Amino acid sequence: MGGLLGPGLAFGGDYNPEQWDEPVWREDDALMRQAGVNLATVGVFSWALLEPEEGHYSFDWLDAQLDRLHANGVRVDLATPTASPPPWFTLAHPEAMPVTADGTRLTHGSRDTYCLAAPAYRRAAARIAGALAERYAGHPALAMWHVHNEYATVCYCEQSAAAFRVWLRARHGSLDELNSAWGTAFWGQRYGSWEQITPPRATQWHQNPGHLLDFRRFWSDEALAAYTEQRDAIRRHSGPRTPVTTNLMLPGYQVIDLWAFGREVDFVGIDHYPDAPGVDAGADTAFGADRARSFGGGKPWLLIEQGTNTVHTAERTLAKEPGDLLRHTLGHLGRGSDGALFFQWRQSKAGAELWHSAMVPHAGPDTRIHREVVALGAALERLAEVAGSTVAAEAAVLWDADAWWALDTNGMPSADLDYHATVRRAHRALWEAGVTADFAHPEHDLSRYRLVLAPSLYLLSDAGAASLRRYVEGGGTLLVQYFSGVVDARHQVRTGGYPGALREVLGIRGEEFRPLATGATAALSDGSSGTVWSEDLRTEGARAVLRYASGSLAGRPALTRHAFGAGTGWYLSTRLDDERYAALLARVLEECGVAAEVPGLPPGVEAVRRRGPLDGRDTGWLFVLNHLDTPVQLPGITAGRDLLTGADVPGDGLRLAPGGVAVLREP
């Protein structure tokens, strides 16, 4: 079975030989062979070297590096360098520098300093992409193309305004339709000409939510158009056989529609850096990996960047503990990645990211980190047979960029309505229950899932509402959480009672939202309490499973269950604590017949399975990761051969050391 880029798993990372001299290159050759590196990402930030003057290229140095890598047995992920325009571009095209929402025009001196909507930038980006493809399409080292880096800087300049107006004309057709969609009768905002419309720049108080939502949609489309222009410029020379992708960044903010990018890349590639250590890093890795797999339609994908020794918390960058490098990598591999790349091969001694970890750290190869890198390369060679296999899930969490962008506007009833945190919490609860989950869009065909969670679906389109109705009618189980389904695709409230588009499916009607003050709680009938939110609901066919137990909502439904068609719709109108939320999910999972990948694992031990053909037979590979600092004995896992050690699982069950891992080929 072949992987994304051929037999086996990809292993390597960003390589920037232009930062070093020939003696270091010779050492790199030897160290890469020793580590088993087979793929290097080259050229990501090399525009100033590749095109030192506008329209004049200098490829000799890159020729030599690609030839050297090929001779050393390393294939190349060749990048377009368009995330970092050279100084000459800034001087020649000052109008292409980005402008912030408050009107500040930024200047050269960092990366990502450009306006994606600027014609000069787009022409220059497509030109360098085409020039690279024309020269290197036939190079024997070339394995894949890597467009840009971590889209996308947002800009509010006049060029963005002009492009936004073109987009709005195409979307709405007329000013009357736009004014209707945005509700501009409120506050006297009606537009009389297209020229009156600007991006949603800094203003006095609350901004029009329809305006904000459309600008975010526009900017995602603009970023995607910039990507496809470069991709198409590459394909004119390179053809369809060499895959083209980009590295999507999956942070707690998002300015692009990841479903849309997933449809346009040949395979999904992501960058992932955990934002907490320990068990939290394991959960965050699963969150990123499951999203990557889902945005690509379930196909194998590629981890293009991670850090060898980098955990980014809100306050500081932490070092990884011994063993984290292997365990975090296997967390991605277990959930569908066909390789593991890093930023970067050799740690920089100068520049803005000189403290970013690397495969060869400042202290050199005689270090813990590099020894773990070498061990990881050997491990990936032993795991080569899993390449190309896939992951199946019976549960899904709904993910919609429109719902995120719509909720992320000012004027909301509560500052605690955090889309990313709420969706992440739902996924983590499934992860802790041992259940592998996909992400899905509300408008997708959801029929293959037994359970769908809608943790934060504030905006729901008519098509999405119809899809969820079909899903539940057809026998699915849907768990919807508070403040969902209340506005349509134009960001207009669905009147007649909450949760708007889902009232009939859920068998309820809400009259009033009752956000809770910071630190306040709402007592519930089982002795627990809710936080953040409450609602004044009445049942219209549903059964109240929990009720509010005090205050003005005493006796009103808090958690409901409704039989609809052949399926079931649940509605949770408050935020339960972690223990009660886990108990609710356990009940719903049992009811709809979704079991843990391996039942009975202790908290902090993760299991996920890939499946695919091996020697003509369907085969399973079970990845088991111990995120605890204590050893574990797992009597529920008694069969299989560990590809990492070559040993069979003993009859009394798999044993894992603190932080230990196993990848079992199942009988």
C-alpha cells in the first residue's frame, strides 16, 4: 500500500541551506542519512534570493541544493516563497502593504506583510510560482509542491475595498439585496451606491454583523483565489501527477474556510503546535489531527510542521519532555497523517525565530533532541506499512467557519460564547471517552454517523437545517448545545422562538436567553449546576431530562430529549461541568451504540485505529499512547504485534511505560 508521496511515511522538515555554508551542508548530508530523513521542505522564505530584482531570477544556488538533496536520497517539498516578499517589492509596490482595521499601513520587516487583494502582489506571486515550476517540474528530487505558508494576513486597504465590492456584487446581485441581507434599515446604514461600502474598519461601537460576516467570507475566498492562482501556475508546467498543497495553520483563530481549502488542495497539510503540555497536548494533537483528516474528506493527510521541542502556551514556550516527540508524532500518524515533518531541520542562529526548536538544535547533534529525532526516523521506517491506510469514525462534531465568524462579533449576549473553545471541549469529551471523531459541516451528508454533536452552531443555513433534519429523521442522534440554530446564513434571527431552525427536530421552543453572570450558577434537578448560559424553554414534544431547580427558571427544561422520525434530538441549554458533561455524553453514546475504540482504558491513555490492505488482506493498526507519567497495564489489549519493538502483546495485556507508545498490527 502506497502513501501520499510513494511507499512509506514522509520524514523531515523545513530546510534552509541558504542560512549556512558548505561545511554545514556536508554535516547536514551525514546527519540526514543517519536520521532517515526522506523529505525536505525547501524555499519557503527564499523569495529575495530567488528573485533578487523584479523579473530577474537566480536559480543556480537552488539547483545545487536540490541536486545535493537528491544525491543524498532526500526528496523535496518545493515551496513558493510568497509569504515573505523581498524588500524590492515593498519599495516598488507600497500600495501592496497591508492596512490594519484602524488604518495603519504596515511596513516591511517581518513575514506575511502584503495585501492578498493587491494586484501587484498577486501578479508577483503567480509569476514566481510559475517560474519555479517551469524550472523544476522535471527535477528528480521533486516530490510535491508547497504553495505559500500559513494563509492568511487580513487587510483593510482600498484595494481590499475594491475587491470586496466586486465580491459583494457577485454574492448579492443588487444593492437592495445587500441592504436587505445586512439589515441596514437599523441605525440608518442603508447604502445608496457600491462605492459607499468599505471593509469593516475600526468604528465607534458595534459593527454591522452582516457586514462583518460577509467580509470574512470574502477574505477567505480571496485567500483561496490567491492559492489557486499559484497552484494553476505550477500545474501549467508540472502537470497533475505531482501533488500541490499548502500548510494550513490550525490555531484558536481562523480567517479561512478550511473546508473550502480542503476541496482545492491535492491533500491536506497542516502545521500543529500544542498549546499545553502533558495530557492536554495529547488532546490538542487529536483535535488538530481529526480536523486535518476531516477537511480532506477522510483521506490520508500530511503533518507539514511541528516542533521538536516546542509547546506554545499563552505565557511562554515550554520544552517538551523526553518521549513527547515520538508520542505527539504518533498522535498525528494514528489519526491519518502519512508522515511527520518539522520546522525546521537546523535551528537558526539569527533572525526572528532563532529560539524556535529544530531537529538539529543549537547545541548540535550530541543532544537529547537530536537523538530523539534519529530514534523517531527509525520508528517511522518500522511503521512504513501503515502509509495510505485510513481512519473511520462513528461520531462527528460539527464545524462551520460561518458559525465561528458570526459568533465572533461584538454585541453578543455573553463574552463567554467562544466558538473554538466550545467545539474543542466537545471533541475533547469524545477523546476522553475513547471515541474517534470526525469533524463535519452541517450541510454534509451525515448519515454514516451514529452521533453528531453541534456544540456551537449559532449560525445555521437553510441547507444545514435541512441536512440535520434528514439526519435525525433517518435514525441519527443529534446533541445540540445552547445558542445554536438561532440565525440564518445572512446573520438574521430566525423569529418565532429558539432554537429557530431546529425547533421541530428538537421538540422545544425557547422564549428567552438568560446568560449567567461571571461565577454565577444555575441549579439543576439532579443536584448539579450549569454555568455561562441558561434559557427559558418549553417542550413541544420533547421530554425534559433535567430541569432548572431554582430562580425564575425553576421547573423549566434544561436538558431535553426528543424522538423525531427514526432518530433522537437532544438539547442542552446550559454549560455543564466536565464531569456531568462526560456523563451526559456517556449516556448518549451508549444509547446510540457508539463504543470506545478500546473500552476500559484509564484516563490519559489514548487508542485510535487505522485500517487498510496489507498483503491483500484488510488490516488494522492500533495506536496506543500513554500520556501519563506513570506506567499502565492494559488487560483489554491482548493481541497484536508491536511494530516499534517487534514483540507480540503478552497474554496479560499490553504494558506501557510512562509516556510509552505502541503501534499494534492486529491479527
